[in-house]
Amino acid sequence: MSDATRSPPTFVYDDDCGFCTWWAETFDRRTDLRVVGYTDLGPALRARLPDDYRDCSHLVTDDAVYSCGASVERALLRTEAGSHARPVADRLDRLGAYRTARERGYRWVADRRSLWGELLSQTPPARR
């Protein structure tokens, strides 16, 4: 696929969650990612997501869809500071134990979004 026909990498998130919105806006400011909330999903992007897409965030590229912990990890690796860790993360991602720990960590945080939202939150676009 030529650069002219490639889609911008897109971070998809729960735009009714203040904590999720804080992360999405952080990625929007610090990466080249396009940020799209669940309420703004177009049909083409929606078709690329898993059926249970509302269970977590996703990072959609032309080549892959990263979900849950992998989506946040890949988004963080696109920041200036995170880009230095990309070779290490790529190696770790080959280990099943690492992927399991990453996803458990993501789920632990996601299940406590209201608590984390008291510390890090932005008014969700769905409520503006």
C-alpha cells in the first residue's frame, strides 16, 4: 500500500469516560494518532474492530488492530519518550507471560476507571 492510500493510525476509546478521554487527549497531543471515540465511529473503522469493541480501547493501523493493553502500549510507544522503549517492548511482546501481565494490568486499571478518573480526567466529548 502506498503512503498516499494508507489510513492514519487511529486510537479508538470510550468517549463517555473521563479517564479514557484524558488518555485519548494525551495521545492526541503527543503522537501522530487520530483519536476517535466510540460515538464517532464510521462504518469502515467499526468493521475493523472486534464485536466486543466496547470492552476496551483499540489502536487501528493499516496492518493490524491492537486491543486493550496492547492498544495503550502501542500508543505510548508512539510518544517521544515511549519511542525509545519500542525495541524492548517488541521483544517482550513475543513472551506470552508478558502479554498476559500487560492485559491483566490493563483490565485492573480499566475496571477501576471511576477511581482513576478522580486523579486524571477530562470532560468526555459525549458529555460536552
